[in-house]
Amino acid sequence: ENRLRLFLLISVVPPLSACLPPYTTVQFLGTTSAIPWAEIVATRNVLIHEYFGVDLGAVWKIVRDDLPALAEQLKKLLA
């Protein structure tokens, strides 16, 4: 159950960035080097397509170490 929650959380962020209006995408996603969008999308692709080959330790490290900082950066952008 927790695995499913983690995968859903990580897999939702990149598609949501595609839902932003074009001016927002250019303004924020194209110019904000502090947010590693390419890495986020690549991680999502691995999680979605590797299924049982995913390293759960690596996923937990992302959740523990990277998601809190990403959440803060996104809050600043959207404020």
C-alpha cells in the first residue's frame, strides 16, 4: 500500500507540469535551473515502465531527501 502511494506521488508531478499554461511553462520550467525537470521526468518514466525492477531504496531516498525540497521550490514558484 505504501509502495503504491509513493509511486503515485512521484509519477504525478511530471504530468502536472504539462498542465501548466504555456506562459507559465516558459517562465518557470524553462528558466528555473534549481528544479531538475529532466531528472524528474526521467525518474517518473523509470518508475512507470520498470514495474518490478524499481529499487525501492532509491525511491525512498527520493521521497525522503528530494521531495521536500521540490515541494518548497514549487510553493515559491506558485506563490
